[in-house]
Amino acid sequence: MSSVSLEHEDLADDLRRIRLSGRLDMVGVGEIELRFTSLAASKPVSVLVDLTGVSFLASVGLRCIIHSAKALDMKGGRMALLVGDNALVQSTLETVGIADIIPVFSEESEALDSLARGAG
């Protein structure tokens, strides 16, 4: 059985939501890394990565997200992270200072507004 799941949905031509849930550890990232990178950085779009269902976020998971965000940025796209009320993921992201690289939001509407402003 998989330790992580990945779902995606195109909300508009230039806006994609990627939902991750489960454990983003060595095994979990190994299961989804190629698909995540392809979905997140394949074309210049705005990407909202929903981490509200993530139960564990290891450094390898952070590396995967940051790598994809940088690749997306080089193509002219933007990424934002949604943590909702997931205190574990929020704490991990704050500890590593990821907000200096990728904006982090608790509310989906704020994340979508930020992506819309940045893409316009």
C-alpha cells in the first residue's frame, strides 16, 4: 500500500492544484517525485500545492517541493503552499524558512489570490 497520494486538478488554463497526503518521507517521495515534478513544473502555470493532508514532511519531501518550485519559476510560473490547520507541516516549514522561497498560506483563498496577483 502506498504511503502517500497525489491528486491534481486544473482550476483554470494557468492554475493547477496538486494535493498531497500521507508521508512525504524517503519512500513516499520516491513514489510520487517524478509525477509531482512533471505536474508542478511542466509548463509556466501557477501551482497551489495542498499539504493539508500530509502527516509527515521529511527533508527529502522539502527538497522535492523546492526543486519543483525553482524549476517552475525558471519557466515563468509560481508556486504557493497551502497548509490549512496542519500544525505539524506548518512548524516544519517555519523551521526551515521555506516561506523565503515559496509563499505559505493557511487559507486557500489567500493562496489563490496571491498566485493570481503574481501571475498578472
